[in-house]
Amino acid sequence: MKVVAIGGGHGAAASLQAALTYASDVAGIITVADDGGSSGRLARELGVLPMGDIRNCLAALAPDSGVVDVFQHRFSDGPLAGHVMGNLFITAAAEETGSFPEAVRLAGELIGSRGRVVPPTIESVKLVSEIDGEVVVGQVALATTRGRISYVSLEPPEPKAFPEALDLIARADQIILGPGSLFTSILPSLLVPEVRQAVSDASATKVFVCNLSAPDGETQYFDAGDHLAALLAHGGQACVDSIVVHEGRRLLWGRPVTVDRRSLEGMGVEVFSGDLLPEHPVARHDPARLGELLSSL
């Protein structure tokens, strides 16, 4: 079974780890619209594509690696303070090979990733949105907003898709969107026109994994229906067949994303639910529980 996860950050990492429990072929199409932290600094100073989300997903696909802790090491002192070893490796490999995707492949090979990770585009892109009537540019600005985001787009608006990303989508048996930050992790890949069209045209089962909690920031006021409505508005009705939501134990902190099954079904998707919290409940999906539910679809 071939599974492709689309998104970024810790959410896509959870989906990839879940997919490893039941799929023979796992891949991630991971956003390169990040402009914060170590990867944002490297992008601005050296012109490499932001790789932080990609690095995290490579690490998620290498749960048994003996070097992944070194790959994920973040320097705390000196001129490298804030940088992550894996980001530096990918940057160096991109300079040596002249190819960002090849640098990502080499990084995955180094740590023993059990799947592929590719960008949706290898063009430099920025996120643009309107928040409370004001145009806001950049992933960090969107992620930390206190206002309500009405839309998000890319600049430039029509970057060319990375061909391998399109091939992975076309061959997939299951496509997982999310979980994660809706506007800054999940949607950026779908904003690449060829990627959006490929997902719509794909014969795969397309599943949206909704967030467990609504943290301060871009979706702090959203319930599950708001998440799904925004995804459909940006990606089109054909980008989602079903939605996975948490129903079970209560989160011990944070604001749970509320679920109205009738409202979700009225938006034309099937609704699947389960207890997706780990044994010690935190606001992240348990990969084993998520994998069991996703495999049943």
C-alpha cells in the first residue's frame, strides 16, 4: 500500500509515523514556505529552501536510527546557536550537489529514513494572507496572528510543482492531509496549482486528519467544521473524501477542537473517529492509534 502525507511540522510527522505501521511505501510532500527559526535564517542568508519541516519528517521516518538524535541536535551556544544539525547538513548537501531534492534524499539515506520526503515545489515561495483587512506576508506572521485569517495564497501565485511530488500523488492508494497548522503547514502544498489538481484527480482515498486542539494563533477559534471548510475552499471539494476526528479521552490542556458530526457530513465527507490520544494525553496524535484508524479506511 502506498501512502502519501501532505503537510508540515509535527503534524505531518505524526501521519508519517502512523503510516509506517500499515503501509509498505510511505512518502511525505512537505511545505517549504517556512520563514522562521534555523531554516528561515539559512534561507535568507544562503538562499537554500527552508528545510525545517522536511528535516522533522525525515527524522519521523527513521524511528530506529542510531544517528537521528545527532541529526536533530539544536546548538545552544556560539555562532551556531539555534541552528539544527540536520538543517546544516541539508544546506551543505544542497551546495555540494546543486540540488535541494538530492540533498533531502542524502539526508534521508544518512539517518535511515524508511520513506521519501519531497517538497511540493523547488521554487522559493512566501505565504500571503489577509487578516482583519490587512495583508500579512510570511509563515511566522500568519502562525502567530490573533486575527481571523480569511484566505492564504502563495507569492509567486503559480510556482511549478516538483515532478516527483506529482508522481507520488498519482500513484498513491491513500493521501493524508494533516494534522498540523492549517494555513501554514497543510495548505501551502495545495496552493501549488499542479499539486492541488493532482490531489483532486487522484484515485487515492483522501483523508483529512483534524487537529486535536486549537492553540493560540491561526485557528484558535476553529472547530472541526471550520478546519474542513477552509481546506475545501482552498483545495476544492475533490481534495477530501473523509475526515478523521478525535472522540474519547479529554485533553488535559489546551482547547479541544469541537466536533459536530452532522455538520461535517453535510459538507460531503465521511466522518471517522476514535481515541487518538497517547497513553499520557498531550495535544498530539498517537501514531499507533492514528495508524490503526487510518489503516481501517
